[in-house]
Amino acid sequence: MSATSDLALCYAQQGNLEQAVQGFQRTLSLDPNDSQARVALGRAYQLQGKLDAAIEAFRKALEQNARLAQARDFLSQAYEAKGWKEAAAAERLMAKRLNPQ
């Protein structure tokens, strides 16, 4: 990730999720293919309770790299929070297959 992403991660760790979102959006404006920044953006949205935005970010990250176990895990959590149990279970299974630990 870039210096912009690193700063956004610092904001997220401090609980300043709005600044984190802005930082990850800035990173993605500079490099739209940064799937890790997209996952982090989704996680920040998820922590803010913005599940639709989080789901969109996780799905886009997975379009870029279908092997991102963490994105699948976070996506399963977002689906679960929306009450989409079957979709959540499917993503959780995929995450386990990608990272069996």
C-alpha cells in the first residue's frame, strides 16, 4: 500500500473512520487497482455501519483479486449483518478454503 493508505490505516486505528475513508478513497483515486486499499475502505465503511458501501467495496476488491480471504471474511460478516445468511455462509466457506487456518 501507499503512504496515503498508511495514513488512512492510522486514522482507522485511532477510530477516526471518516478520515480513514477519505484516505482510502484518495488512495484508490491514485491507484484504482489497489485491492488491499479497497478492502480497508470496505472495513472502514463496515465499522461505520454503512453496510451497502462496505459490500460494494468488498465485491470490487474480489473482482480484482478473488483470492482475498480477508475480503471474503469481511463480506460474510456484512452479509450476516444484513440477514443474508446463505450468502454469508458461502463467503465464509470460500474464506476458509483460501485460508484454512
